[in-house]
Amino acid sequence: MRHFGHIAPEERQRLFYREPCVFTADSPARVLAAALGATLYSPATRPHLADDVVKQAGRGVVSMVLCLEDSIDDAEVVGAEENLVRQFADLAGRPETDRLPLLFVRVREPGQIPDLVRRLGASVRLLSGFVLPKFTEERGVPFMEALAAAESASGRRLFAMPVLESPGLLYLESRRETLEGISRVVDKYRDRVLALRLGVTDFCSAYGLRRAPDMTAYDVQIVASVIADVVNMLGRSDGTGFTVTGPVWEYFRVQERMFKPQLRRSPFQEGEVEDLRQALIEHDLDGLLREIALDRANGLLGKTCIHPSHVPAVHALSVVSHEEYSDAQDILRPERGGGGVLRSAYTNKMNEVKPHRAWAERTLQRAEVFGVANEDIGFVELLAAALPA
């Protein structure tokens, strides 16, 4: 699979200076963590789940979570598990298994992990891992032990994606202790932790809050403070950190706006796609675009998505611009190892070699999986190309 692999090769050639790489479920963890992109969630109760997975793969989705937790009623769990096993068997019998997204299952309890792996049988080869809800040190250890046991029993590499969403993480008086506990667990099982996910909806719930469609998670200060502390402790670039993914965007279509649209007209006028701008505004995706940009500015990569319409926006804004790529390459040239300051090739900024090194390394990692846009290509062209026909 590859990002933007669903569009024609000649169109990719027009868009990209360096095309996204090809990767598989067996690629190195560092590649998969960066490549998750827009991780699309789907309830495991859906009767045509296998068809849905194939359909979304054809639209550019490269990672999906099939959910047995909050997206379904408590009374539906047994039936959802049975459906999940049937749908995996269906997928395993299809010819296009090499083009399926990375598939994860969001469970409720540790015991579900070895049980589901056993019941999946040979179709476990399509499973990349599990999403672990309300992850704390106390809850995390049994989850990780169950994952390790299931991996050993199945012979299949299985990753964990813990979801950080517990009240203990939100409350100021317990936040540091909770973060330290989580850090101990994920560090112990570092090889099995693919990424950390943020459960912002649960954070808001603890205070009876819900952000409006014209506000981002970063406008809700109590949520923004948690994101900052999670990245501070668990997202460092010194080799101790993990990939931390962006929070879910809850809205599909705006009903009534209080604030002006957040998308400037000029990028769309230059590309002569004003209709696209209006469609994004009508479907309330201008707020999503702003939140994606703020995710990256705050150290997050990828995003939890609950609607397919969000996926192209996440991926278009994940592509590395030609300017970013040029700066990153200049900073990482071997002869710059001693540091110093140099003017960028675009002559619009100064690149400081030592302070910007970690940024440059992360940028090249993103460039590997999402590609580098051609010099005259912006996110509008990438978004227009990524949208389903």
C-alpha cells in the first residue's frame, strides 16, 4: 500500500517531486507509525464490514480501527465479536489482501485480545494490532501482557495503540503521576507500541464540554493543556518519545455557523477550485483543516477519523512541501554536522542546523511515507486529487 496510491500514476507524477513510498503491514515500526495517517474508525457491528474495508482502501485509507468499545452498545459486544471474526474470514478469502489497510481492533478488556486472536485463526495474518482504551499504568499492564501472549501464541507481530483518555490524565492533581505511570508501561513494551492516541472526547466529557464545529481542540484550553503535557513527556524527539496522533474531529456537515469560514480564498482561486472551498465549508471541514495544521504544530502526527470525508484532508496536509523538504535536506547535509546558520534555498528564512535537526529528521520521515509535493503544488491540488471521484 502507499498514500495516494488510489490515484492514477500520471497524476501522482504531476503532484509529487518525490512520491510516497510503498509499505506493507510487515514494514518497520518506525515506517508504520509515521504512515498511519487518517486512521478511520468503524463499529465492528457493521454487517458488510469486509466490503467497507475494501471500499475505503480503494479511496486512500491505509489504517482502520474496527471498534468493539464506545462506538457500540454494551449489549452488542458478543454479536460484534462474532461479526468481526466472520468479516476477517471474508477478507482473508479475497484476492486483494495485499492492498488492505492496516487493521486494528479496539477492545474493551485484556481478555478479549487472546480470545479474538484464537478465534480469528488463519485470518489473524490481516491483523496489525489492538487499540487499548482508557490506558493507565494499572490498566495498561494487563493489556500489554495479553498482547504479548497473543503474539507469542499466533506467531504474528501485533502492535498496541494505547488511547490516553482517563480522568486521571485530565485532572491536574493526578496528571503527572498518571503520565509517569503510562510512561513506565509503554517504555517497558516499547517494541510493541506503535503510537499513542488521544481521547479528547472523553477529556471534554469529564467537564460536560463539547467543542463547536468552528473551534479546534486547541481552543478548549483544558484539552490543549493535556495535549501539551502528553507531548512534553511522551512525544520527545530525543529517542525516548513515541508517535502521538491527533484527536478525532466529530463533525460531518455544519448546520449553523457563528464564526466566519477559516479558509482563505486565495489558494483556491489560484487553483481555480473555488467550488472545492465552498464544499469544504459546507461540510464543516475548514475547521478540520485548521485543527490538522495545529496538530502538526503541536507535535502530533496522523489523526483519528470517524468519517471517510475527513481522510483526504488529513493526507493532503501531511504531504511535505517542496520548501520543507529543501530546508530539511540542507540542515541534514553531512558537512553541516558542526552546526551553524544558513539561509534557506527559498531565501525567506534562516535555518539553524543544530536547533532544527530534530525537525528536519521528522520531516524527512514524513516525506518518506507521504511524499514531497512538486514546487508548484499546494495542499489544494493535493486535496482535490485525493477526493473520491
